[in-house]
Amino acid sequence: MSRASTQVWFRSLSGNARGALFMVVAASLYSVMAALIKFAGQGLPVIQILLVRQVVMTIIVAPAVVRSFPGSLATRNPGLQFLRVVAAIVAMVCGFGALVHLPLANATAIAFSKSFFTTIFAIVLLGEVVGWRRWMAVVVGFAGVIVMAHPGTGEFSVYSVLAVVGALAAGFVMVIIRYMARTDTPLTILTYQAIFLGLAVAGPAIYYWQPPTPSEWFALVGVGAVGYVSQMANIMAYKEGEASVMAIFDYLRLIFAVLLGFYAFGEVPDLFTGIGAVIVVGSALYTVHRDTRRKAAIAGEAKA
């Protein structure tokens, strides 16, 4: 398939279907980043991991920022850009801490309460209309997450609380991205976070700095590089699709987390994990199938 025909095929998809493809890329790379964070966090402070991540991302986006300057910094939402940075700091510090101290799949599963927060924020702040079928898809998908996590094998830890707080902040960030993507480019959105989030955490990160080993340096740089690509795909997903639908496809991160947890950290999935995975994937596929059929029906009526 040529590049031109691929572009034609891609644009023929519904907005939610296009967003879903971006979300699959974002979800898989996010899981790789999570595994690198868990590895680096065994010997380094979370705030140090976050700083290096932002420095790497800033270096990556610098050429594009310079080429597009001053357009790369042109935003119609300076207040929201600041608010997003604050919310992102909360989400990342809490989320990174949970990834380091909880099993990879468990931390990812708890974080998926973000989908409820995203849907609620999308309704209240963006005025998105969510039908009962989509609500059911969200609930069923989250039920799959609960099945996979099946908590109760240990005491409820502070890191579980951190994961929930991080999910709340992350859900808010996703809706802000959806709103800003109407007027700001993905590069602008990412540039503000890369620069200003890094500046915000630089002080405490330097204070708690620990000299990394070569393997830890590899993980730190990988967190930034993989995180950049993942976040760009995530931004494009929310630009193409509705926030409440993209939240459902974000569940795919859990599938990848289970696989990486097994191969990288020896975390063995059980029957509950398999059942939950089927529920999660089924919920996501149902959503894109229904949306694609609806678009085809509308197109057919327009031609009639």
C-alpha cells in the first residue's frame, strides 16, 4: 500500500477510529516507559527520573521548536497550559511512585480509574454527549480492569492511594488536552509541558540527585525518548477522537503492562488476568466497531 493510499484510507476512518489507532501506539509505548521507570526507580528518586525525562523530551523537541519559533510557543490558552503543567506534575509524581513500588500490572490497573474522571470532566467541561452504550463500554472496560487487578492479596498501601490521585490528575490533563487541541498544535502543547514541567521539578530533583549507573542512564534516557513518542501519539489521539472514547482505548495499556511485567519482572499472569484482558479488548473493539458503522450509515444517508 502506497503512502498516498494509506493516507486516503486513514482519513476515511471515523475520528474515533483514527484516534483509536494513535491510542494503540501511545498505550504500547507508555507501557515500555512504565517498565523503564520501574527499573530506574529501584535505585533512583522518582523526582530525578521525572527531571531527566523532561530534559530528554526538551532536547528532542528543541529542533522543531526552533524551526517553528515563535509559532511553537503561540498559544491561545496560556492559563490552561499552566494548569496542565501543574496537573501533569501531580499525575506524574504520583503515577511514577506507584509504578516503582507496586507490581507493574497492578499500578497500571489502579490508574485506570482515570477513565471515569476523564468521562466526567469531558461532560462537565467540554459538553460532550455520552450515550448509554458508551457509558456501558466504559463501565464494562473498567470492570475488566478490576478483574485483572483482583485486589485483596495484601494491605492497601499508600502507593495505591498515589495511583488513584495520579489517575484523577491524569484524567483532568486529558480533557485539557482535548480542549486545547482545538486551537493549539500538538507541538505547542508538548513544548509547554517539556519546558515548564522540567523547570518546576529541577530544584528538588537536583537536591535529591543520585549518580546513575550506565544501565540506569539508559533507562532514564529511554523514559524520555519513549515518553515523547507516546505523548505525541496520545495528543493526536485526543485531537482526532472524543475524550470519552479515547479513555476506553487507553485500557489497552494494561494488556501491554501484563506482558512486560511477565517478561521483564517475572510477574506471572493468572486466570483473572486472562478474563480481564478479554473484557478490556472486547470493550475497546465494540466501541470502534459501533462508531465506524454509525459513520458508514450517515455517509449512506447523505448519498441517498
